[in-house]
Amino acid sequence: MLGELLITAGVLVLLFIGWQQWFNDLVVAGEHRDQASSLSERFEQSAGPAVEPDADGSFGDPPVGEAPAEAEEFANFYVPRFGADYAVPIGGGTSTVRTLNSVGIGHYDDTQMPGEVGNFGLAAHRTTYGAPFNAIADLREGDKMYVQTRDGWYTYSFRNLQYVQASQVSVLQPVPDAPDVSAASGERLITLTSCNPMFTAQERIVAYGVFDSWQPLSAGAPAEVAAAAGGN
């Protein structure tokens, strides 16, 4: 009898912990959306004059902003594959406490900025604290990833996943895993990293994307994320 009671109590404790984590992630994800909405409004308020597209409808080479200070929110991240209302701020650095646990997504200091030739590297939790990269393994080739800054919207297309040891920081080089290849090749990449398997930090899951296009804030948000961006 006592054994059955202990087993039941243990199951209830595990269920409570699971529910608490799930509920907490929902709450924090909601906070991320609110933060992203506020940041987007600030971008719009400080936006420069309208930029006219070229004859082909493009806006030329993308502007490159200055690197942010630690935990400074400088961009928003939108990925339709992660949910129709997915919106998470990006902060400077990858400090667990100051950036990943508080802002949501962190930008690796030694990597490039959005739209810059090279590799724009990001990190976020896959579980807990809103779990911004929880669905990273669900990405499919061609999925769009959008970065909004005070300069405008940067669109990237997902290319492939890779699983590496936690020590394999070469995935963040200007050309991933190619230390002898110069970023002067002209590619503008985005790299997302998170822990793998779920609930462990044994290795890293890495998602790569390639730059598609840029448009200024005056052109409006890309149609696919207009609702998540509050219609901006």
C-alpha cells in the first residue's frame, strides 16, 4: 500500500513539474511577443524616409547596423513554421542569464549582423524560458525566416540542419566549418543553434539559412508575417 502511494505521489510530482514547465513556456512566449511588438513600434517611430525600389522591385544591398551591446534588444525574429504568432526579440550576446533567459534570442558577438556578408549567428533555448527554438528540428527547406531591425526587414530561407558537438564552434565562422574560405565569397548566411537532444546539452542542433532579400520599414512587413508583426 505504501509503495503504491509513493509511486502515485511521484507520478503526480512529475506531472506537476511537466505542467509547470509547459505553462511557464506559454507565459514567457507571450512576454516575448509583447516585447517584440513594443520593439517593432519603436522601430516604426524612428524609421527614416521612405526608400523607393529599383526598377526590378528590389531595394539594393541591405544596410548593416552596428553591433549591439550585451542584452540590448536590436531586432525581432519571425518564423512562420514556428507558429503564426511567433515573434521573439534578439539581444546582443549569448549570456544565459542576461540574454537567453531574459530577451529570448541571443546574437553571437563574433558573428556578422543581419544582411552583412558572412554569418549572422543566433542562439536560444529549445526548452524552458519560452523555448524560442523549440521547433527548430521542424524546419523544412525553403522555410522563410524574417529579421526586423530599425533599418528594415531581412528575409532568409532555411537550407539544412546539422548536428554537432557542443565544442564545434566552427559552425559560426563566416563560412561555416570552412576556416580557410573567405567571407568575400559574398554569401549572407544565418545560423541558429540550440541544445540537442531535448532537455540536454550534449550536442548542438544547427539550422542554416541563406539571405533572400531586404526591404525598408516603409515597404511594410512581408505578407507572411504582417499579422505577427502587428500589421506594421
